Amino acid sequence: MPVADTVIIQAKVWTADPHNPWAEAVAIEGEKILAVGSEVEINGFIGDSTELIDAGGNLVLPGFIDSHVHFLIGGMGLSSVQLRDAKTPQEFSQRIGDFATSVPEGQWILNGEWDHENWGGELPSREWIDELTPEHPVFVMRLDGHMALANSLALELAGVDSDTPDVEGGEIVRDSQGNPTGVLKDNAMNLVQSAIPEPDETQLDAALEAASEHVASRGITSVHDMGDWQSMRSLRTYQRAHEKGQLRTRIYAVEPLETWQKVANYVAEHGRGDEWLKVGGVKGFMDGSLGSHTAAFYEPYTDTPDDSGFFINPPEQMEEWITAADRAGLQLMVHAIGDRAIGRLLDIYAGIEEVQGGVDRRWRIEHAQHIEPEDIIRFSELDVIASMQPYHAIDDGRWAERVIGAERAKTTYAFRDLLNADAHLAFGSDWFVAPVSPIMGIYAAVTRRTLDDNNPQGWVPEQKISLEQALIAYTRGAAYASAEEKIKGSLAPGKLADLVILDQDLFSIEAEQIADVQVQRTIVGGRTVFSRD
């Protein structure tokens, strides 16, 4: 009998393996799982050199897989100004001003992740921060990444003024005199982003290290990185770490859809990677976000009757890109939030399948937030994966009905309806847009209790799902979403030894207590990458 390198004992093991759902111990050899079973069975793999990890009776799970992150941006944001929980315009402004005093003059102030809903929905203005940041260009994002605020210095450096023409697929928000307020939406954000200096390799490597450490503390062992829209820049950063043996998080590096030819050429020359770094996926945008009023709906927003959102890219252009990328054998992951964007994307997928035949494509719709009821069954019929972020539901649920009404809210974050229709569900966070916490995502999917505590029984409670269904979406379902279910996503002999140990048993506590659970240890490839001890 082989001797294990590591054995986890005194555990309650939920394996996500339908053939062997529960166990008491796990044996690990190298980077793979050697055996999963009772403690008596696993004791036979213990030798003099075996490391014993006593789980103390706590819950052991497959490592969480976050199927939608912006990894390097998230890593950079950890060291930038923090605006997510700013409750008033004054607090928002003061935090930016205070941060400006802590960094050298001339340094751009980025990220931020503010939420204007925290102070009633009024959009910020450059006038709020100009006097506090005269020597620092500022370009801070709304937490959804589809709207940003620039101060006057940033607008000046980017050449944006009252004469700048409107941008298709975006918006320059203007005051009554036609002057930019500093708020830019979707494609209009490129006007300022093009003026921001590129981070150097040292900054990118530091961001990767920070991001890896951060997600490990949340029990995440794999991420699907949606890139940063500088083609191959993220990938090169990951490659540098991989070549040095420094990757601690398994990464599926997804590139922009419009660069599909470059990605196809890369795959043809280098292959699709290995168990640490995978390539071959491309991500595009149909529309924007609900909070920025740029998600594309069939009917107008309830609070702005003349506005129904818009497509970021013309659907005809998206169909051309998607068809070409599919023909090249790349995996499609397309952002669609409003019901019109989701419906049009499903039409594109259906048309391609009709022409190019049905194969195992693992098509994905990223976010899939506000689905027309008739379109829910189409996810199953077309075998489209709903890649969703449950934390958004308890965040948006504070105000979403004000902007889309109660009727459309019935199929908003429709986890239950999608599973009832036999659709594939994969969960993630959308970090930096939301906290990178599977525990909070599971809490959100199971309880749907909004962050303001105004929905104790859950917002749209009929869309709640069970604890096990939420766990599967963060493990086996997320592995399926990257076509890696044969090597990860469940605990079984021969699979990667990616595990997480929690400090409480999720199956023995009330659903409302899930949010308080913490990660005790995270193991990737048989190696501990985080330990709370």
C-alpha cells in the first residue's frame, strides 16, 4: 500500500462526488488525492513521513472555484482607496482626499469600487473631489466596473471636455451646460483609461501575489480570470509566476473576445496549458450593468421610462466574433445582464449550433441576472452554463425593484428556476466588483437576505436554493464550466488535492449563520497555502 504525504483526519468530508458523498478522512500523495474514505481505511496510508492534519471534526470540502474574477485588478485594488462602504458623498470625497495625501504627487488614484446607492442614488461629480486632489489624477470605478468617476485633472490629461463627442456603447454624463460631470459609462470609460500609465511587471507581479494570498484566505483554489482587456498582459504575468513555480492559485486565463484570433494562434502554438494555468477561453460584452442603467432590457427602466439600456457592442458584431471564436474551438463566455441582452445572446448561440452542429462547447453566459421567463428553459436546451454571482443578489436586492419593478424581479438571479430547468450553474464572485468570498456567495444563494436586512425571509425567496446545490455550483459546477470536472471540483482518488477546511459545519448550522463561517485552512496541490493558525 502506498504511503501518503499528507492525511487529513478527524474530519467531516463532503466530497461533491455523487458516488461517495461523505467521508471521514483524505489521503494525499504529491499533488493528487490518493484515497477518500473512513478513518480506518485511510489509516492504512499513514507512514513515518506522513504529515497529519487534524481537522478537529470540522468540515472539509473541495477547494472553492471562483468562476468569474478580475484577478489582477482585484489584487491592485487591495492597496488602493477603499470606497465600497462609503455611506455619504462626504465620506466618499474624504476617503479619496485622505488617500491622496498618502501617495506621491502625480500618481493616479484608481479602483475604489464606490456604490452611489449607499447615499440614495445620486451620481458623484468631479466637483466633489477636485479641491482634494489637485495633484493626483483620479479615476475610481463604481463597484460594477461599468461606470467611473474622473476628476478634472484626469479629464484634462485624457483630453475629455465639452467638445468630446458621445461614444457608441457608452455615455459621457454631462451637466446642464454640456460639460462632463466626470462620470463615464462603459465604452466612454476608455477615453480616460487610455491615458492611464501601464503598470510595470513589478506592479503586476505584486498584484498577483496579493490576489493569491487574498483568495487563499477565502478557501479559493482555482479562479476563472476574465482578464483586464490588455490582451495577454495578465497571461504573461501568470506565466512568469508559473515558470518560477510560484503560482498558488490555479488560473483559467480568459482573454477578450475581440482578440479571438490571437488566442486561437496562441493555443495552436502552445496548447491549452496545464493544471495550474489554462487558456482557451474568450470573454465579450453584450451590455452593461443594472446599477449603471446600461444593461439592455426589452422594457424601459421603471425609474427612467425613456431608458432601456443599450448594447455595448452591436449584436451583429458580437455574432461575428462569437461565430469565429467558436469555429476556432475557443470557449465562449459572454457578459449579458439585461433580458434583451440575454435573449439576443441565446439567439446567437442557437444560430451557431444550427449551422455548425451540436458539440460539447461549454458555452457560458456571465451574470445572466435578469432573464425573460421564456428564456430560462433555453439555457438547458442549448446546454448553456449560467455563470452567476449570488452576492450580487443580496446587494442589488436592496434597490433593484425600484429600477426594474416587481414583475421582472421574479426571474432576477433565478437560481432555482435554472436548476429546475436542468441548466448548469456555476458560481463566482465577480471580484473586484463584489467581495471574493464563496462563504458569502453560499449565504446569499441559500438565504437571499439583502445586505440592508430588509428582507429577512429572502428577496424573491422562491429563487433560494439548498446548501448542497450552492456548494456544487462553487465546486463541481464551476469545474464543469471550465471543462475540468475530471481533475477538480470533487474529492476522489486521482483528482487534484485542492481542499478547504472550515471552522464550522455548514450542514449543522442555521442558514443565517453561514456568513459567520471562516476558512481554517486552504490546500492547493497537496500544499497548505493558507492556515488561520
